[in-house]
Amino acid sequence: MGERIWTISNTISAGRVLLIAPLGYCLFTEFEGSRTWAVLVITVGILSDFLDGFLARRLHQVSELGKIVDPLADKIAIGLLALFLVIVGDIPLWYFIAILARDMLILLGGMYIRKKKHVVAQSNWPGKIAVTAVAVVLLLSVLREPQVEGLRMVVLWASIALMSFSLVVYTQRLFIGRGFERRS
């Protein structure tokens, strides 16, 4: 019998992408508290990212599909939020391109590894830390608070360094082949 597809953790991961609709509404529609609502939606997305991984391990529902759905949901959600923030003028285009380029390279590398080595490359800690830093930049950008602008810029540049470092780690895994789990 094959593994279950619709586990609790996979459903939470896939559901994270659905948060893009209310997030877009909050960012593109000016209403009282729209930015506060956007921050709340992003916070729910961030919490769901931690929750799905925790539940997958806790409920013994770690699956090959989950190893694909979770990071893909992250990439889609973060990519679309970054695009929205470029459109409304809250982050520079070059930052969006940096996020997109890194994610596309990792996605293509993962597809190559899956095809050639028959394994699903899992995310790594440098990658998770980089994504967290990017999420903080995007969250601070949504806030539009002058008091946190200095912090936002520090985290933005730190996220660039972390994204670069994580890309190097993923590239090493691609060529050296460490950190893969064999598919059964």
C-alpha cells in the first residue's frame, strides 16, 4: 500500500498557499488596519510552516510528498508575497530577483537529484534559516514602520548572505551527494 497523501501536515503545507489570496487583498486594498491584517496572515503562514513539520514528525507522517510540498509551498508563498511587495513598492525588484533566482536554482537542483539519484533532497538548516530571514524582511516590509527601517535593512542584507550560504550548501550536496535520503 502506498503512503498517505493527505496527511495533516501535507494539508497544512498546501493550505499555506491559500493564504496568498487574503494577503493580496490586504496589500492591494486600502482599508483601516489592512497592513495589520496582512501581518496576521503572514504570521499564520509562518506558524503553519513550523506546525506542519512538527506534526509530520510527531504523528510519524513524514512522507516523500511532504518533503516536496512543504518547501514548494514556502517558495510559492514567499515568492508571491515578495512579488506583491515589489508591486506596492515595499521591497526593491533586485531583492525579489535574488529570492526567485535562489529558489529556482534549488528547485532545478532538487529535480535533477530526484531524476538522477532517485532521492528527494530535504531542506537543510542553512536554507531554513535563510527562509526565516527572508520572511522577517518581508514581514518588516509589510509593516512600513519607520522605527524598524534600520532593522529591516540589516535583516535584508543578512538574508542575502544567508541565501548565498544556503545556496552554496545545496550546491555542495548536489555535487558531493551528501544529505540525501534513499527512496524505498
